[in-house]
Amino acid sequence: MVQLRQWLHETHKGKIPKDFHILRFLRARDFNLEKGRDMLVHSLAWRKLHNIDRLLDTYEAPEVIQKYYAGGWHYNDKDGRPMYILKLGEMDIKGLIKSGGEEGILKQVLAVNEEGLRRCQWATKSKGHPVSACTCIVDLEGLSMRHLWRPGIKTLLRIIEVVEANYPETMGRLLIVRAPRVFPVLWTLVSPFIDENTRQKFMIYGGKDYLAPGGLGDYVDEQYIPDFLGGECYCDVYEGGQHVPKSYYHYHEDQLDSSPTEPPFSSESLYQMAFVIKEWPHELHLKVDERGSVITWDFDILKGAVTFTVLRCRSPLTSEPHEHHVHGAAGGIGSTQYISKDMVVGVDISIVEPPCVCRDGNSVQGSHVTRQAGSYILQWKFFDTTKSSHSLDFSFTSHKSKVMYYTEVLQSQGFKGSMTSLQSSQSGFSQLSHSQGSQMSGLTGSYPSR
């Protein structure tokens, strides 16, 4: 963990996750440093892209979720873990998905996971020992073939994929009770997508086996066993069993079955994506109206490596930019180019921030104080790592890098204080991080225009 923390200090300036958060990702990858690092940095970028740190403060479950989603929190288990109850068998999965869509269900599940992290922190303080995971009781009473609806299975598989990638080692135990005969069919469909370490935490009970020795009583104090499972504790979770009225429906079945591979989870994300191809850099044009304005940037390398440069055009840009199309990119546009091949450095354009190589997993923040008004270009150019290595590498390499970025232009009168401590007023920094001060010094620093 010390090695990974040191690496993060070098690549994620000022926003290092807490030790227990790093440890969860290392455990999920059996303490393989390289695999744990890769999983962690991609999760941090995912949180930033979808504004996950503010989810609990901004998310309000839609009316249909509040009325018909049969899940809720219910005390703690014997180990002090927060306990979540999900009456999956009695939920109208088809009605919920047709009302809120795959994205709506996913957002609800992520809100539950974020609430789980918060409750673990509360439990740690109240119990006096670390509590890093939750227990979930899934009641399958009422599960039938209607739950094996194709868009429903597709939504479930996506939820598993997202949760396993971003909330590893947060499930202490999952108790599946009253599993009916149809359950093995569902299990066959989803179990191959569940991590082996997670599967080992599943306890499955058919019929009333959960009441026998080795059942719920081994994990939950008798006083907290829910009343609907034979206990005496009132459980304030929606009972389920009712169909969602069609008046809530917003999606037709063909819409649910043909959603894109990576639909946007958050429509309010400040960040944009770009695919940088070997011959096609991605360039962002920023118009600066007054001298002394500050250009700030915050970007993550999600795949490959790039060279990042800031340039100033010596005359206004008049031609339309070129758009390079990439399969899988939003709108089909992977990158945009403003600098034509006939433009010459020193004549048509000036380099105001020297090129900086940024590699897979790097998170870069920086700022540039402009000395002149005009057109500025932020450029991400593909960097071939094989050419910079002296080792023999016969693996197949990709000629495409993926960048997630956000930029701002701050007017000169809009900030005070040292130029080297500028911080974007909107760019999100993970609340999973230690407080490292307000400095936002990027890999290239902050310099006036040349």
C-alpha cells in the first residue's frame, strides 16, 4: 500500500484517497500492485466523470422509485456492519425499468452504495473498530420467470459490472433467502460476471432453511431479524407485490433493448471525452478576451499515453476545425483539430506551455496565466510508449488514447491570491481524498504566456 500511495502522490496531485479506500482496491486484486493501481485510478476517474462525490447531496429518488423500489436500510448485523434489505422477488422489475430506464435504476443502486460507505464510517466511529463493508439480505420470495426479462437481466449485469469496478470489498456478506426453484436459472445467467471473491460471500437459502442453524440467526441478532422473515423486528421497507402503474412508463421495450454500450450515467457531468489517435490529436480552442486571464485544466488519461501542450495562435482562427470520427465516441466524434499541417511554430503559433508526457492513469491539473488576449489551443497528442522503451515488447499495442478533461478560463478580476494556487471553481475533486490544501499545481505548473 505504501508503494501505491507513493505512486498516487506523484500522479494525482493533492487528491490522494484515504488508506482504507486504497486497501479495498488492493484486496480486490489480491494485492497485485499493478492491477490494484489500474483498478483504482479508473474508478477515481469514473467518480469524477459522473460527479459521484456529490450524488448523495444532489440525488432525489423519483416518485416511482420511492413508491415501488422494495429496498432499505435496517440496523446492523452481529459484526456491526450496516444491513440493507432488498425484496427483489416482490419488485416489479419490468415496471421500474420501463419507468426509470436502466440509468434510473443504476443511479438508485449507486446512491445505496454511497450511503453504505457513509454508514460504514458512522459504524466505525460508534463501534470503535474499523467497519468497511455492509451486509445485504435479498428476499427472493415471489421470484418467477417474469424477472428473467431480457432488459432486466441486461440492467442487472450492468449494475454488477459498475459496482464491482468501483465498490470492491464493500460487501461483507450477502444472504439470499427464500430462493425459489427458478433461482438456479438466474444464478446461471449472472454468476459468471461476479468476482470469485465476492461469490464466496454469498449464502443461499431455499424455503425456510434460513430459520435453521447456520441461517440468519448466525449473522443477525434475533432482535433485529425482520418481521416478514419470522423475526419480531419491524422492517420499514416497502413490501412490494404491486405493479408499477403504466402512467409512470417512459420507455418502450425496444428502447431498453437497444441502449448504447456505454450510455451516459450523469447528464450533468462537467467532463468531456476525447479519443486521441496516432495521426489525429485532440485540440480544444479557447478564446481569451483579456490579458491576465487564467486557463485551467483538469484531465485524466484513461487509456494509453499523450503529450499535452498549450499553444497560442498569433492570428485569429478563421477556418472550420476538422473532426475525426471514432467508433464508440459520443456523437461519433473522437477528436477535433484546429492546427493545420501548414501552420509553423514560431510563425503562426507559439508554444506557451512545453510538451508534457502523461501516461495511463495520470491525473493532471494545471493553470496558465495569459500575457496576451487571443486564441489558445490545448492539445493532446498520441504518445507512442514503445518508442520510448528500450525493452523488447512484442505485445500488440493500441494506437488510440482516451482522455477525460475539463477546462475553464478565469477572468483576471475573478480570482485573488497567488497564481500558483489557483483552483477551478467547478472541477470536482474526490471527497475520498485527504485534505491536501488548495493548491492545484499540475505536472507543468503555472506560467505566464510567452
